[in-house]
Amino acid sequence: MTQVAIDGIDGAGKTTFADALAVELEKSRGSVIRASVLINNNDPDASRIIRAC
């Protein structure tokens, strides 16, 4: 299993890149699972949960 994380500022092209990457990975690996994580920078507990993963 290969895991990839894509991070960047708003408007940087993350979704466009992820879409293109998913197409290529599906060709070579057969399946792709995509997930999004919403981080609330004003919630210290949310930040702690993300760092722990």
C-alpha cells in the first residue's frame, strides 16, 4: 500500500494534482481511496488529533 499526502495553500492546485495522480495510480495500481482532513486552526484539540495520526 502506498500513502500520499498533499498539502499546500488555497489555490495552489492540490485538487487538480490529486485528480491527475489518482488517474495515474488507478492505471498502475487498480484502485485509489481519497480522503480529506479539515483542520480547524482555532481548535487546539483538532490539531492534536491530526498530529497524533
